[in-house]
Amino acid sequence: MNLRFLTAGESHGPELNIIIEGIPASLEINPEDINADLKRRQGGYGRGGRMKIEKDQVIFTGGMRLGKTIGGPLSVRIINNDYKNWDVAMSPVSQDLSNPEVVEKIQSKYVSRVRPGHADLVGALKYNHEDVRNVLERSSARETTSRVVVGAICKRLLKEFNVSVLSYVIRIGSVSIDLKSLGTNYSELFSKAEQSEVRCPDVKVSELMKEEITKARTLGDTLGGLIHIVASNVPPGLGSYTQWDKRLNGRIAGALMSVHTVKSVEVGLGKMVSEFFGSQVHDQIYIDEKWNNDRLRYKRKTNNAGGIEGGMSNGQPIVCTVATKPIPTLIKPLDSVDIKSKTNTQAHFERSDICVVPAAGVVLEAMLAYVLSNTFLEKFGSDSIEELTDNYNHYMKRCFAR
Ligand SMILES: Cc1cc2nc3c(=O)[nH]c(=O)nc-3n(C[C@H](O)[C@H](O)[C@H](O)COP(=O)(O)O)c2cc1C
């Protein structure tokens, strides 16, 4: 593993902290590029009040000098604006419990009515917490803000090699785009999706999706969906068939599955491969007659494999379809239990989103960019951008000549 990252911080704590190790020296990073992705994660029709309070911005505190990486770990902070409303209840240091006002502030944030679908119940059992606040603060998807920072830095690295990672929404609840007419012009689909409040490339379907979300809100309910995550211009040979844990599909699936609400990850045709003959599934190969040394000589008639064969990228776009569940905090709460009074009751409700599918796409882009950057650095070296570029160019020239 050449690249790794750790995140810390609670949803309503003072700040989020991120350490990323392994980004090569001399990569120019403009904080505004990262803030732009953070803004994308905060958006989307169906978000709750919290995102109106926050304006996520990165503060670099290590690993950078004069706008460029210098090879050491990058350290990044993001301030939680909402902390000012939680400074007593979420204080990292002890508070004066003889002061009734302090006690009242802490008690007002106490949670014992666990939410089905969240980490609440199992987290309280596992970490032996009475106050479920101790679970939900870290299990909250506020943590995905930090992942978007890592992903934006990785996207910046991949951009040096013209690799792009993007996403768009294809389903929210029962409303789906017609996949047959979607096509594979991914950059166009992405630009259209970026104009849509639900990040869907079809204007009419976007409106129907918004109506579906409004309906869910009226019913006190929530919605999940389906997202395409695509990486284009990926060089052949990232990942490997030589060990189980080097296989690119496994690494990508693990990273995407680690995102809150994700319940399935498919690559290429995904589970549909089970329905067809082999002759209909595998992507036949032919010689590109127009080849003139500037690209791979071998082309494919289709991309059912979703850009991965034998645990390696094959040079075709990597296409993943990810399903996310409806978020678990419901305005009209589900039946649950109070773990303090040991009674049947209804789940806790606290200010919440209705649908996070558009935002989840941005987080999934981040995780795909991270895995691709990691495998890229494994293949081509990770000390400096100059060395990485030389190694990449040399390898690609050799592949083109084959
Ligand atoms: C960007 C994003 C925002 C989310 N916001 C909320 C929210 O406001 N309320 C909520 O109950 N769940 C929200 N979730 C989902 C929960 O964090 C998640 O379902 C929960 O932590 C349980 O984890 P699991 O879905 O992986 O089982 C969000 C997820 C993402 C990706």
C-alpha cells in the first residue's frame, strides 16, 4: 500500500481532521479545487438543515509548501460550524457537572432510543456506551466529508495523467432513468448531471426524482437510489491477478462498500452477467486499424467487464453501479426500543436528510479516486511527480508498441 489515510472527528465536534500519507512531492494543490468537491457533497435536493449551517473549507496544516506537496503526510482540518451550538455537550474536555446549566445542555443531547438501520444499537453494545450520542457522533456520515478531501486530492493526482473520476444518479426510489438510451459519453452525462439538483443527467427524470423526494418528505420517510461511478482514461495494468488482495475489483468493491448507506457494488454488467451466455458477456477484441503508435492497438467491441479483467484495469472505462439504502433517520420514526428505560418506543429523531443519493455519488467518486491513485502509485512509484510521470510515460509507450 503506497497511499493511506486516516480521519478523525465527530459530527458535532469542533472539527474534522485528515492525514493522508503517500502523495508524491511536487503536486500542485489549490484548496479551492477541494472546496469545490466539498460543496458538491453538501448539495443535492433532499438534504436537511445541517448542510445550511456548514460551509466546508479545507485548512492545510502539513505536507504542503507554497501550494505544492513536499512528500510528507498531508494534514488537513475542517471546522464544524455547528460546534458552537454543541460546545458543552460535545466538548472534548471535561465540564463542570456541578453546574445545572452544563448538566442540562449535556442531557438535552442524550440519546437512548436507538434508530433501526443506524450503528446506534450495536455500537452501544460493542463500545459499552449508555449514551448513544457517543456512537452516532462518529458513525454519522459527516465523516464522508473527510473522504471527499482525500478523494479530491487523489483526483488532482490522477488529473496529471488525464484520468477522470465522475458519477451521476440513475435511480431514486422508484424513479429510474432509461438505461438503454443512456449511452457511454460519460463526460457529457456528468456535465448534464452537474446541472441537476439530484445529479441525474436527464432533465425530465430529475424533476420526477425531486417529486419522489418531496413525497417521501411529506410522508416522513426517506429514499435511496442507484449511482454510476466511472473512471476514464485509466491505464491498463492497475491491480494484479497475482494475489487475492491485489485484485482491483476487490479493492474497488471494498472501498465503495465502506461508504455509509451502500448495500451493493457492481462492476460492468454486474449481476446481469448471470443471465447471458459467455459469448454475450465477454468483450471481444479487435485490432484498431487506425492505430498509429499513440494509443493501445487493441480495442473492444463492448465494455461489459466494466474496465476490469483478471483483477486488473484493462484500459476501458471502469464503470461501477452502486445501490444505496434509504437513510435511517425518519421524521416519522420506526418502532424501536429505549435502551435506558428498557421499553418499546419509537426511534430517536434528529435533524436529518431525506435523500443523500446525489451526495453519496461525490463520496463514491472519492473512494474510487483513492483506490485508483493507490494502485497507480504502486505501479509507477510515489516519491515525486516527475519520477511518476517518467515511469508512466515509459510504460505507456511500451504498451502502445505491443
Ligand atoms: C452523504 C451522506 C449523508 C447522510 N446523512 C444522513 C442523515 O442525515 N441522517 C441519517 O440517518 N443518515 C444519513 N446518512 C446515512 C447514515 O450515515 C448511514 O446509513 C448509517 O451510518 C448506517 O450505516 P450503513 O448505512 O452503512 O449501515 C448519510 C449518508 C451519506 C453518505
